[in-house]
Amino acid sequence: RRPSPVSMLLFAWAWHAPHAVLPGRTPSRAAPQPSLPLRPALQPRAATASCSIAEPPEAELPSAATTEALPPLFAQIEKSLEALTGNPQLLLEAVVGLNLPGGVATYDRDRVVGYFQRRPTLMVSRAYEFLRAFQRVRSAWEATDGSVDRGVVLRSELSALGPVAVKVGQTLSQRPDILPEDVCEALKGLQTSNEPFPNEEAYRVIAEDFGAKGPLAPGLPSPLQRHEGFDPDAPPLFAKLTADCIASASLGQVYRGTMHDGREIAVKVQRPGALRQCLLDGSVIIVALKAIQGRYWNGDLLAIFDLVASGIVQELDFRNEARNAAAFKRSLSFLGYVDVPVTLPELTTRRAMAMEWVHGRHLSDLAPEEAMRMTFMSCEAVTAGLVLTGIVHADPHEGNIMLADDGRLVFLDFGLMSGVEEGVMEAFASGIQCVLSKDYVGLVRAFVDTGFIGTPIEWRAKESDPWQTTHPAGPDLTAIMAEELRERMEACPGGGSRFGALSIVLGDMGFFWQMYTPPYIILLIRTFLTLEGIAGQVDPDFNIYEVALPWAVQRALSPSTPTARRTLRSSVLTEADSFQWDRVAALVEQQRAEQREARDKARTGAAKAAGAAGAAGGADGPAP
């Protein structure tokens, strides 16, 4: 039995991107080396955060008439080529466009895979590392005598494999419905306590990228002190900077510092070699996807991977993160409680960035009532982005959300974002309303609108049969599929309240109903599975659909597509164009009742949790 689309999706989620890309051409081993700009006088293409395939500018070769007059230019060309071919990191940066003045990295499958295919030893060695890690984890899983801690082994292996694997672990840490709770707990350390890289390497990046001429901070020597131009008497870059990192995640680690004007800051530094490691892993995955393309998946695996790989390239440029943070804050300013750390533009580069220090706590450090409030606000903010603004934080794990001391909800780490088009927002809003009202015919239509189900709808009796557009039960495949969906949702625990339950149902139905996975939907599914995992820790009965309902209704009342306008019209007007006051009043009352129920449930859950905490504290006796 082949893997379900959802199980395959859980493997693919670690890679991410905010925009769609065009699938590249399949490269050959004899693919030519990428073109590199050879003249500094050439004007590069405008820096952009787009993920579309971008070719570097072609070199303008001098004509025969000017060759003799340009010996300095040729000397410079020769020197540049020697530097590029002698430094693999510089060559790899040229492959993704970072060698251009002011350039922002862009992804091209042909160039990236071509780079590593000319280095087959690296790809084979990396594939072997993946295999050996899998074998060690499987061995730990099969141990039944309790002598091996599965969570510790899995966390260690994922951490050792690098950024891509760490992101897998971060999301799985929020999914106790996929992994045992003890394993999830062990994986949570990957969110902020990953294996750090040496401080000296981080200090070098800070000094180089921020242009430090002297010490980094009092008592903290600069790694550039032996370099020409270093001035030991120059003012320190910072008034204070921690000697060790305070947090370490998949792509970088964080130091705490203080500016000379007293502002407290966090300094984020990218892991050395992160770009090369991620692109190498991506090339290995592309080769694997080509081997299974068309066998176990109804969508275009390479197109999906192109989407997520372009995102990892963007995430490795902190200038993109600063722009994403500002856009996210503006998009949700109407909520009044969502905030992001303010970045310092003068201290933001591709490899390092400084931002204001946030005084607050993460979920694990909150009291039950605070945890419930933060969870509700987080779900409300993310779902508002999904159906109203189209700007979604796609990595909302515990380490990336804080409750500030003044009550603000603060999101961190904006390297991973999703962009949602108007039509898709309206389809999701419709789907949310349909789940809550148990309108499964409407839910199937919403799936069609998102591209998750094709037109016409296709079905088969068993996996070996070809897809067909007819069904023994009748001609209306929408109604037939909706009935099967209803039966499965009612039989699945949490079918009307958990997004994960819907994913399981669709995964099982995918064997018999033709379903697709549009590239853009990968991040959105990952976002909600992660968010729902956090909510489940606070309240097992938390209904993410109920939190999203007000935004879904608001989107439905502000349609931007012809289909949505027809839906709204049919909801409030009769065929004779008379206003249906009774129906509108009923909808309003239903929403108010659901909001009251959600508030009562939140208060009850918080009271139970507080009571349990009090009982536990009483058992330990009074504090000294």
C-alpha cells in the first residue's frame, strides 16, 4: 500500500517558500558551468526577493578593437576567476546570485543540482549520512528493553544532520498525535537549544558584516584583531555582548547585547556553511524525488520542492527576514496586540542581524490562564492572516511565539512565510464555515476551489484501477464524495474540531479519490498542524475552526471573486432579491453563541489547569 499524500507531505514540510516558482529543467551531467559576471562595471539585475528563476547577467565581452586597451580589466577577470574557482563557498554563492552587488539569493534547480552533480562524491557521501542516521534511529525505535531513550537518539541524529533535519524535528515536536509524547518533549530542545557552533566563528561574522574596526564589546576581543586595519583603541561595537550564545536553532544562534545608547538587543548569526549544507541536502532530495515522481504522488513533486527550496534560499538571507517582519506587523496591526521585534537596518546583513530584545516568556513558562490567552491570540492572528491579509507566519512553533510582559503577542523568526491569493483565502474561509456547519458538499466545493481536488472529480474502486469520472452510486460525484467525507469525519475523533483529523481523513480518501497537493498548500498545512499541536497542549478540546470563524465570516462578507460574491448573495438574498433578515439574524446569533461557548471553555480549561497545578504544588509542601 503506497504512502498517503499526508504522510508524504509530512516529509516534505521542512522545506518552505512564500511564492510559487517555475519548475526548472532536468539538468544533465554535462550541464555547463553557470555564467558569472566578469565586469564590475556591468549593471546587475535589481535585487529582489522573488523566487522565480533568475539568470545572472551575461558578461559583456570586449570587442577586438578594445582588447588591447583594457589590460587592467583582463587582469581583474583573471583574479576574479581564480578566487571563485579556488573558493567553493564563493562559487556556490555565485550559483544563487549572491555575488552580485546588493543581490538577494534566488533559487534555480538546474544550477544548484548542476553544481553538486559535478561533485558526486559530496552527494553520495551525504546520502549515506542520511541512511546511517535513519538506521540508528530505527535501531533505537526497535529496542524494547527500555535501555535506549528514543527521543534523545532522534534529537541527536536530527541535530547532527543539519538545518533541514532540525526543521523536521521542530515541527514534529508539536505533533504528539504522530510521535509519542516523550519523543516530542525531547525534540522541543531543537527549537532553541540546538547544538551551537563555536562562538569565535559567530564573532567573526559579526565583526566582518557589521564593520567593526575595534573590539566587539569591552572584555570581548575581536577575532579580527590580527588583521590589517584593526584598531584596538577604537570604540567597541557594542556596550555589552554575551560571551556565549543564549539560544541556538536550525539556521543560526542568538547573542544578547546592549547598544551604547542603552537599547537591549538580540544579535542573530547564521550558521557557517548553512547555505552549502541546505543546498546539498536539497540536491540529494531532488534526486530521490525524481526516482519516485509519478509513482506515489498525484502532484508534481519537483514543482512542490522548487517552491519550498526557493524559500530556504531566501531564509538564508536575513535581509529578507527583516522585510518579512515589517510586512507581517503591518498586516495584523488591526488586531492591536500582535508585535514583532524591531530590527536595526544598519545592523542587518545577509548573515547577521540585530533586533530589539523582547522581555517576555514562551509557552512552557506561562501560568495556565496566560497559556490559554496566548494560544487563543496566536490562533486568531494566524487564521486572520490565512483568510484576511494573505500574509501567514508559516513556522509558529513554541520557540517562535512569546507573550510579552506587557501582554503583547510577539512573533519571532520571519524567514518562513506564506503568501495566500484572494481566491484561496475565500476558499479557506468557506471551508472553515462548512466544517463547523457540517456542510460537506460545500467543503468538497471549497477543495475544488483551492485546487486540492480537480475538475472533474475522479474516483476509483481500488488502487490498481484507472481513475474515472463515473460512480456506481450515481452521476453526482460531488454529493457522493461529500457523503463519504461526512461518514469518515463523524467516525474520526475530533473530526469537527481538529485540522489534524481532517488531514487523516483526506489521507485515507486519497487512495480512492484523485487529490492533488498544490505547492502553495504545503506551508499552510504545516502551519496549522504546528499551531494545533501547541493548542492541544493547553486544551485538548481546543477548536481551531471556532477561533477562525469570525475571520471566515468577515472574508465571506467582503468577497473579491465572482464565485464568492454569488455565495454571499445567495446567503442573504432570496431568488426574488428580498433580504433574508431571519437567516442573517440566525447567523449572527450562532456566531455569538459560539464565541460565548469558546470563552466559557477557555475559562473552564484554565481553572482546571490551575487547580491541577495547585494540587501538585500542595503535594510538595509550602515553599521556603
